[in-house]
Amino acid sequence: MSSDAVKKRKPKVVRNEAGTPETKRSRAEGDQLSAVSSHVEFRKVRLRQVQVTYPAGPHLIGQRKLFTAKNQDVRVYNEEVELEVRDPQQDYMLYKDTCAALAKLMEEIQELKAGGAKVGSVEIEERRTQCSVHFITLKKLNRLAHMRLKKGRDQTHEAKQRVDVLHLQLQNLLYEVMHLQKEIGKCLEFRSQHEEIELVSEEEFFQEAPAEISRPHVTRDDQHQLTLARLDWELEQRKRLAEQYKMSLARKEKIQKAIEQKREYLSSLQPGLQNIMQASLPVQEYLAIPFEHMQKQAEVARHLPPPLYVLLVQAGAYGQACDKNLSVSISGDVDEAKALSRPPEDSQDDESDSDAEEEQQNTKRRRATLGVQLDDKRKEMLRRHPLSLCVDLKCKDGSVLHLFFYYLMNLNILTVKTKVSTTTDLSGAVSAGELLNSESLLNCLYASDHGKETPNPANRYQFDKVGITTFGDYVSDLGHPFVWVQKLGGLQFSSGGAQSGLTGSALSASHMERTMKLLRGRLQARLALHKQFSSLEHSIIPVSSECQHLFPAKVVSGLVRWTTMSYQEFTELGFVQHVLKAGLVHETDLFFMATVERGTARLRAAVVMNPRYPDVAPLFSLSLHWKGERSGRSDDNLQAMESEVNVFRSELQGPRPGLQLLTNQIQRLCVCLDVYLETESQVCDGSEGPKEFPREKMCLRTARGPSRLKPFKYNHPQGFFSHR
């Protein structure tokens, strides 16, 4: 069959040039197939012939637009339509068969070439043509596979879109469920405002509410109706109270207007009252009622630190109630106290070891500068408040004890200084110089309270920062921080002793009365001692008429010398070592030496006087110079004489408060020396003739016992001496 015949039989195919890439690829393959069929006559391609009659206008075949004439014969080849009717499994088997046939043809061509056949021979060309047909079949199967893959992807994408739509709908439903659950929770948690209203109890409601509101026949069985009824009753009560409130406000306004009128009236009286106060100043001074002074002092007292204010109030109250001879006044710079808002705090940082090493390496000039800075820090730490208190205690003889109280702001302690004013001159007695000394006048007002160290434990750490070793170095300038001074100001610091638990005004009030009595007693005792020392220095032992019965009418031994001595001089005496070892002597005590003589006998008495005299009696240690030297440690009679003045001091106390105890002890010592010398000379001297110490005292027995003790006890009114 010739190629012309094939062309005549070739069907007419109408293609859309604007078709898909698959359509174009099919058209190219169709052209290639036509070219091959012109050489292979036995290969026939079956095409689907469709006889279609189209009207005028465009029509769709699959996805292509065809414009044809009326009654035109059209043949259409569409692989997409063919793909729907083909079985993928059969295509797979066709693919395997085609590959096997292609491999077989290749082997035959190889064998022909190996057998000597030429390249252009008929056998080789025939087999080559068959191979081309098989290649075309493989390409078609490849296209069909790609089309199936694309179709599967499209179907998968459509299914995924449907799943996404369903998932979105599920999320919307879940969100709506969550929103509804929140709304339900809000409804369940809703609290009505009536729950915040405090309603009266049900019993009180049924008792007080009228029947038209309470409705017991309904509300007792229905809790909701009961709540509504209680709310109605609450509303009625609040309306009634609101009316009462309005009436009260009206009365309040009337009262306020009346108060304003009276206040204006009182304000108009103030200038007149001030004129009256100024005119009454001479009357106040004459009647000793210083209203003006008290008013000014009250204004200044507002600027006192708390401890001084407590002391001012309590001392003033005690003076008004119990002691008219006590007065309190405020002194100092008021303007500086006003400017001082609060006590400055110690803001110095701790110095480290490295800082100390750097300071050691500085120059001398730098060290001097640091020393000046350290002095400034010390002054700032020991700074006193600008205001101070002065408490004056007056005695019946006209003498006054002035107590000046100061407050150290950074240390939070009180200190006191003293001064004594008398109506007479007290400069005559040399040995009484330490009695009224401001440094030792108040020593041991209470037992073991020497006032040398600060009672505040926190001050120890503050002193370490500025290099202060002991507070005693500054006592002369700042005053003594006695413990009783802190208690008068309401300050109490923790210590080893038991705490009372009181603070502030209560603590001050609990110690005020006893402390003031002790202060007045200390002043009276020191003034009495001053007078007695003046007489003792003139070898006169003053014995009052109330104490004359304690001694015989005639006392021959007499005091020839009375001097004072220091603690160092006292410790150097040989006959007082037993007293020192017993711990009965302290550096704060006063030390004196009394010399009593009779003829050739001389008795030396070392006297230790405690600051708390006369509550604590003086302590005597004796040494006798007569026919040798003897003391209380070597002579039993001298020891008995020490007992007469030290142990039996209650007999020598005299009238209360016992201010004549010292002079009575010295007088008793003179009497005991007379008894000792008169009885001792009678025993030792057996020769006849005049005696140095004639016997003038009447004794029942001159000696008793193995130690030959003398009768030192005087019996009044019989007038004889006996043993104890």
C-alpha cells in the first residue's frame, strides 16, 4: 500500500490549539504515529470514530472547544477519556510485555549484526521499526502513568480540603462548647448583692417585723420568700435609719454653729486674759504659783527627747504629790533642739583589714588628718542633746543638791552631774574634800552602781568603731551613766540580772520615790560627815546629847589626829592586809586614819568608809604602839576592840538615820583603849608606886578566859564594864 493511499484514508481530526499540554503532546504523538504508519503497512491504528452533527456555535468535548460546520464528520482522540476506561493492571502487564518484546528485538538485531547482516538490510530495518513502535507504546504508558498520578494527587487534595473543612467545623464547635461552659460557670458562681448585706437573724426578724412583711405562714416553708421578706424588712429599717441620720445631721449643724459662736467668743476673751496674766505676775511670784513659768516650760518640753521627757513628767508629778522641796527645770538651747529633727544615727562603715594596712602605709601628715577625723567621729558619737534637765532637792537646813541630767543621742543613755549649794562655808575641813566632790558624791547610791561604764551593751560596738576603750575617760565631761539614772528616764537595758518588765513611765515611777529619798539621805549624810570631820580635825569628838548614855562620863583617851589617805596608801599598811584579802575594801571607798593617844600608848585606826554610809557602817582596823607594836591579828584584846566598833555597831547607831555612827565608833574606841590600858597595866605591873594608867573604870572582872579578854562592854546606867 502506497503512502498516498494512507493519506487518503487518514481521518480528519479537529484540535484545539489552546488546549492543555497533554493535548499538545497527544497531537505530536499522533503526527509521529502517522509518519511511522506510512512505512509499516501491516500496523493499523484504531481510532475512535465519532459521527457527530453540531449546530452552529461552540461546543465542549471534555475540556476542549470545537468550532465545526454543520453535518461535519469529526473523529476525536482523547487520552483522558481513554484513561478512565483503561485498567492500570493491564497497562502494567502491557508495559512488561513491551519491555520483553523490545529486549527480544534488540537481541535479534544484535544476532543479525553478529551474523554478518548489513545495517540497512530488510531484517534489521523491520526489527528497528518494531522497536520504534514499542518505544511509542512505552511513551504512551508513561503519559498514562503521569496522568494517573496527577489525578490521584488531585483527588487527595480534594479529600484533604474536605478534611480541613471538617476539622475547622470541629474547632468551631469545641470553641462554642468552651464558651458555653464558661457562661455556665459564671452563672453558677454568680453572687447576688443581697448576700453582702448583713441581715438580722431569722429569730429577730420574726419577732420584730410586722406580719404583713414577715408572713410566717409563707416564709417559714419557702426559703426564697423568707429572703425576700428579710430584704424588705432591711429596706424598711434602712429608710427609718436614713431619716434619723438626716435629723442627726441637722442637729449636728445646729451644734456646730453654737460651737463656732462660743469659739469666737472665747477667741475674743484671749487678749483680755493675756492682759490679766501679765498683771497677775507679781501675785504669782508672791504666792509661789508660777503659772507663766509652767506654761513656758510645757512648750519647751515638747522638744525634749523621750527619756528626759519621762523624767520631767515623773519628777514633776512626784514633787507635786510627795515632795514640795523638789523642783524641775529645763535648760539649754531651744532653737537648736527645734532644728534637731531626730538623733543622728551612726553611719560609719566598718573598716576592713585592708583599710588598716593602707592606713599604716600613709604618711605622718595623713595619719594626723585621720586622727582629726577620728576625734570628730568621737565628738559626734558623744554628742549631747541641746536640752537638759535640772532637778533641785532642798533640805531643811537650806542646802540644795542640784542634779543635771543629759541625754547622749547616739548612745541612747542618760548621764548626771551634781552640784551642792549650802548656806554655810564648808572649806574648813581638809579631810572632807572628797565628801561633796561631784565625781564621787553619788557613787554606789545603789549597790555596785559606780557609774563608770555605760549600761547599754550596744555602746561597746559603737566605741570599737571610733577607738574608745572605756567610757570612764569621758565621765568628767559627760556625767555619770548610773543605772538608776537610766531607770528614772524609763530606759532599761538587758543585763545578767532579772528584768522587771516595766518600761517608760511605769519604770520611772517605780524607782522615783526611793531614788529621791536615797539622794536626799546621801546629801544629809555627807553634810553631817563634813561637820564631824571639821571637829575631828581639831581633835574634838562630837557626841550628841542623845548618845551620851552610851559612854562613861569620863574618857581619858583622846583623838589627836584625823587625816585622809588614798587607796594606795591604805594598801601599804601592814595591819589591814586581812581586810584586803577578805574583799571588804573597794577603790570607790573613802579612807581615813585616826590616831588616839593616852600617855605613852598610841592607837592607830585605819577607817574604811563605804559611800553608802550610814547604811553600811565604817570598818576599823587597829594597831597599838605601847610596849611594842601589836594589831588585831596578834592581840586578842585588840581584835575584841575591833569587834566592839565593827560588829556591835547597832548599839552605836544613835537616833535615825544614824548620822552619828562614825563619831560614836571613835568615842567607843577611846573608851575601849582606856579599859585596855587600865586593866593591862594592873595585870602586868606588880610593883608599888604611881602607875601610868591609874584605874578609873569600874570592872567586874579585869580578864576572862585563856585569852584574858578585857571587859569592853559598858552597862548604862550602872556605869560598870563587863564581858560580853
